[in-house]
Amino acid sequence: MKILLLGKNGQVGWELQRSLAPLGELIALDRQQANGLSGDLSDLEALRITIRQIQPDIIVNAAAYTAVDGAESEIEQANRVNAQAVQVLAEEAASLDAWLIHYSTDYVFSGEGVTSWCETDIVSPVNQYGVSKLAGERAIAASDCKHLIFRTSWVYSARGNNFAKTMLRLARERETLNVISDQVGAPTGADLIADVTALVIQQVLKHPELAGLYHLAAAGEVSWHGYASHVIDFAKASGEELAVSMVNPIDTIDYPTPARRPLNSRLNTQKLRDKFSLHLPDWQNGVTRMLREVLNK
């Protein structure tokens, strides 16, 4: 079995290199050309040629335009990567009778209310990033290719930058931090996403009727303020010397950004857990493990 992974150096892509490797021959690409192959989602023709050259059995797309604020001004680029390129992947997957595995976001929803979003809920993105990701989802559905779409939220990993690392850096520099408290979701580790992906792929190959759209996030919920407090409390308990003495909760309206953020990023994962007999751990488990790795470096 031949697997094409796009976005190999991103947070999820890096972990997918590990989780997918035992499943078959893995060809992992990023934006840089390698041996005449291109994983650059902004170059649609090169992307199409690459897929036809490799002829994979499975395409896993972990690449995306993820600059949420940037998408407000770079609408064309966000749409090209998150929608048009995904349409190319879907069309080529359908032509090859290959599986397409793709990652989307809770940002396809309005962010209103306090109830966890189900896969069947009405979509209504509040920013251009969400609009572009929703267009990608719809392109896959329209192609009729065999697919899995995982909507996830608040993704982090020990590799690269993340919210927890930013909080630790600021906590070393400042006595007081102001952190948003009215946005709620579940921090979800890239390693968890990658491991679930590998497990689900193995099952859908045997049971293709399980194809479709699923919500994938860690269990539980927390605000960004609660998340920051967890990070700082753990660091202090681990002996880190921090300057911070107060973490103040603030509302989203007090921290304006170019792109509007959804207040409710909760995702209902019941469908995924039931269909694949999976247990999704509490968000604290993954964050604590990530912090141990980060603080021991």
C-alpha cells in the first residue's frame, strides 16, 4: 500500500510520519520539491502531476493555510490552498479510487451557544479561514471520492510554537497576564490526531462504509484562560522560575484581532468514538505530557 502524506513538517504532519509509517510505503512531502515531486498546495498543476506520478492508495492531507488573521487579507491564497488544492486532491483520489484523508476545523461553525457541535449541525463560519476550510470540505463531498474528514480544534504539539510555550515565555517575563476566558474548546495534541488517523484508516480499509465526516478532539473543555492557568500551575509545580503572579481573565472583545474568533469551539466526538470504538483522553493528559517534554528540553 502506498501512502502520500502532504504537509509532513507541520504539527500534525510530523506526527503522521510516525503513525503512518507501519501501514505501508510512505511518501511524505512538504512545500519544497523533492525528486521532481511537489507537495506545494499553492501550485495546483504540480500537485496534480505529483499525485498522478505517485499513484497512491491513500492521500493524507495535513497541509493547509492556517494563518487565521492573515486569511482576512489573503483571501485568494487561503482559498487556493484550503479549497482549490483540496478539490484537486479529491478529483485525483476519485480518479485513482484512492482514499483521501483530510483535516478541517471547528471554525466552520458560528461559534455560538454552549453545546458541542455535531457533524450534522448547520455550518456558518465567521471568518475567511473558516470559509476556505468549509469550501475544502464541500469539494471533497462533491467529488464522491472515498474520504475521511476530521474536524479538530486547538491543535498543539511539542514541536514548533504553540499556546502553552507562548504562555511559559510570557510567564517568565511578566508579573501579570491577560488571557481570553470566553472562548471554550479542547486542546488537542497532534500526536493524538495522528494516532487516531492511523487506527481509523486501518478500519475503513476493511469497512469502507465507515467513510465520512468525523469530529476529533480531546475530551473535556476549557477556556484559553483555564488552559494558561493549567500550564503555569504545572510549570510552577515542576520547579520553573516564573515572574507571573496573576493570570487575569478577559473577554474576546477586549482583545481585538483581524479575524473574528468563535466563542464555542466544543466538538461532539460521539460519532467517532462509537463507530471506531475509540477512547479519547482528557485534554489535560496530552497537555501535561507535552509540558513535560517542553520543560525538560
